[in-house]
Amino acid sequence: MTTVVGGVAGLAGRYATALFELAVEHKQLDAVAADLTGLATLLDESADLRRLVRSPAISRGDQMKAVAAILERAGAADLTRRFVGLLAERRRLFVLAAVIEVFGQLLAAHRGEVRASVASAQKLTAKQSASIHAALKKALGGKVVVDATVDEALIGGLVVRVGSRMIDASLRTKLQRLELAMKGVA
């Protein structure tokens, strides 16, 4: 088995590490990663799916049938289906989103990638995305994977997160600083 990145703790970390090692061992890393990316999108878009994985009121059997049907319809790899089925069987579906996140971190480390999260007030154009990617690649070196999201509350500008570092160049934050400065003057 492959040794994975240290420092992964907690229930989600243990499950993600186990899945990652199995995916490497069975040479299904790309397939499992694609399945989990699709599943993360489904979780983001569907309140019903989020309720299914989080609710203790839904029976184990119903959760198992539902996730099996969803993954079957999505064409997920057998390893992914068995893993998510195991989570459902053990009543651990509530950690699925965290498992997907940790799996992504393990995958990025395995591939020598640095993951950057970029939030903007509106969807970035292809030119803006390319410019941000190039700037991050120059600043960080190596491979950079940019996860872009939209947060309309930012009003304008960007918030960039790389690991524990954050650069907040949003209009919302600038306005908050200005408001604080004006309160100090009055």
C-alpha cells in the first residue's frame, strides 16, 4: 500500500485515507476521484441528497438503497459504490462531504499539486481564470489546481485561499475596513 500524507485525522480522514489507498492499490485513482467530484457536485446542488446523507431519521436500508441508485445512475466505479455503500451501512454518510474534501487533499498531495480556492463575486471569465492560474503558479511554483466558486456577498474582488493562507481582496472587506476606520475618526 501507498503511504499517504500525514496529519489526516478524524473519522473523515480515516475513511478518506482508506479509500485513497484502495484506489491506488486497484489503480482506480482517477475513476474514484471523478466519481467523488461528481458526488460533491450533487451534494452541493441537491438539498434532498444533503438531507438523505445527514438525517438520522432515514433508515439505514433506505439510505443504502438511495445512494446505490444514485451512484448506479451516475455510472460510478465499483470501488466508489462499495465505499459509499459501506458508509451507508455503518451509518456514516454524514461524513461523506468531509471524506470527499480530504480525498481531494490526498490526491493533490499525491500528484504534487497545490490546491487554491478562489471565491469571486461573479463567475470568472476564461481569461480571468487563466490569469489567476498563471499568477498562482508563478507565486507557488509547481502544479496549481484552482477551485473557483462564486460568492455574491463579496460585492467585487477575490478571496484566495491556499492551505492556511488567505488573501482577501474583496470589496466587502475593504468596505468593512473603511467603516471601522471611519468609526475610529468620529
